[in-house]
Amino acid sequence: MADQYKAIQHELDTDSPYWKPTEERYAAAIHDLSLGRDITWNYHLRGDTRVFVAAVCCPNGWEDTLRCPLDALAVHQT
């Protein structure tokens, strides 16, 4: 996710430090992932473009009734 941010940072519509991945943001993301929670970072680029970067946990530790998206992908590929 940090690499995805680096790839688009020159196109951001703001210079706000709030949006920049920091050690605290990395630590929070790692903590959430370790609990099985999905994480999403989103950014406004110049114009009307928006970028969403996400990590999806399987199994999901937040909502145990959610199926893994990879299970649905496997069904469509067979």
C-alpha cells in the first residue's frame, strides 16, 4: 500500500501531511491486518479522480460471516 501511495503521490490534490503514510499509519495498518480487519486508504487526485488502495483479510476478523473474495473468484474461473 505504501508503494501504491508513492506511485501516485505526485498526483495528489493536496499537500496535507494527513494523507501521507507515516510510521504511525503503517503501525495501525499492520495492527488492523493482524486482527483480520480490511484496510483502505483513499486519495483525491487532481481533477475528479480518486484512488482506493485496499488490503482484504481472509478470513475477515471483523465480520466472520463475510466470504473471502478469492473464493468467489475461484468459482468464476472454473
